[in-house]
Amino acid sequence: MSVPLRFLWLNHTAQSSI
């Protein structure tokens, strides 16, 4: 379950960056 968690974290950071 580490892969999906990382994907979610990356997505969250990407949205915050915008």
C-alpha cells in the first residue's frame, strides 16, 4: 500500500504547488 500512498501524496503536493 506504499505505492498508492505515494501517488496520492504527489498529487496533493502538485495541486498545492499550483
